[in-house]
Amino acid sequence: MRTGFSAATVAPGRMGVVWKLARRPKWIALLALALGIAAAFAAMGQWQLERATEEAIVDERDTETPEPLTALAEPQQVMTSEASGRIVTVDGQWVAGDDLVVTGRQTVTEVDGSREGDWVVRHLRTADGASLAVAIGILPPGASIPNLDAGPASLTGRYVPSESPQTSDFEAGERTAIAVADLVNVWPEPGPIYSGYLVLSEAPDGLATIPAPPPEFEGQLNLLNVFYAIEWVIFGGFALYLWWRLMRDEYEKEQAEAEEAAAAAASGGDGGDGSGGTALDPAPAPQPATLN
């Protein structure tokens, strides 16, 4: 019968046999291999954990120091994380006749709370000949665009990503999103265009300033990487368990063989008939008496 292999089940007298078995070159080599595998798995788990925590680090980059737009972005290029939400400066020329209204915009301010209004968006031709959409201010719902200054402009504002075109805009005949992809088809001569748009820091007379708070960067722990890290730790523990299990099996096998050998030896020493007694030799036949 197989017995468990632990300090609780192995008799104290046999513990020496167990550790003698563990000190054999074969099992020392296997233990070293198991420890090496466990260490490699532990390193993989640590790497996965570092990746999970790196992705959770909050981005604390400076977004409020004005930088030239040309230093952060290029026309016809996807907006980078470095450019998104930054305060930028840009010089250019307003394009007459390309002003438009974006309706139904919800604006949240600390003073007035949430309110609905229309945003005025203008077309700026930058110094390098590219097009930039600029949200310059808020109109009351349904109001007309006031007279706006034309000519050269030096602007400061927050550069934000383009919004997605809304299918309902085409059906309703109005515009509710600032979508650069849509403006390309609206402006007669867009030319190279920036992928984001500018929210002006200060609105011109007759318009309310559009609130443009700094972007909020929130780190989020990647649970998938944490799960992978736990998996690697389990694999490392299994490598050590496998070594222990193999040694236990060999110990039990040797114990069983030793018990069988001892039983066979005891059976052979007790006699050949298997009855536990001793064989009796026949008594010598009596010799006939002789006469002298």
C-alpha cells in the first residue's frame, strides 16, 4: 500500500532515508533545474506586474505651458498624446466665408453649471498654408454669428482631438460635432489640414468663452497583466511541486521493493515448506544384532 510523503506520515526513523534520497546527485540536479525554472517564471511574473503598474502611472506631463502648434503637430498627421490637450500658439489668416455654427453643445461651467449653446467655428489658414479649425466662442441657441474680425490672427488655445461625424447631422441638416473629416468637405479650399481643432482661450466680443479645462489623466491597473503574473507564480510553484512528487514516487517505490525483499528473505529463512516448521530427517533404520 502506498503511503503519503510528508513529515507527518513518514516515521522519524525514515526521515534520514528521505533526505539521503534527496541528496543523491540525480535529485540535486533535478532540484537545481526546478529552482531555475521557478526563478525564470518568477521573473516573468515580475515583468508582467511591472507592465501592469507602468500602465497605471498617471501622466503628469505639462499641458499648460504654451507651445507653438508647429512644434507639436503636423498637418495630415494623427494627433499624438504629447499634442493632445496642450495649450498652443499659432499664427495665421482667417478665411472669409468659412465660418459655421455647431449646435446643441453642452457647456459646463462652475458658475452657470450645464447649459446648451452653439459654438462658432472658424477656418484659420496658418503661416505654413495648412488649415486649422478654431472654436472661438459660444452663441445663445439659435443666435446669428456676430461680425467677426478678419485678417491676420495670433491665437492661443487648447488643441484637442477631432470629434466623429454624426450621421444624424446630414439627416437634420445641421452640425452637432466638430469633425475635421467633415470640414474637409465643407470648406472650399481646405488644403492640408490639422487632425485636431483649437479651442480659443478668450472669445471675441459678442461670444462667451468656451471652457477648456486641462485633460485628466487617470492611470488604470491592467488586470490582464496581473492575471498573467499570478499564472507565472503558479507555474513556478508547480515546477517545485513536480520535483517533490517525483522524489516521493521514487521513495515509495524503493520502500515497497525493500519491504518485498524483506518479506521474501523472511519467508526463505523459515523453511522450504512454507508451514513455519522445520523439516525432520527420517530416523536411521535399526541394525540387526550380531553374534560373536
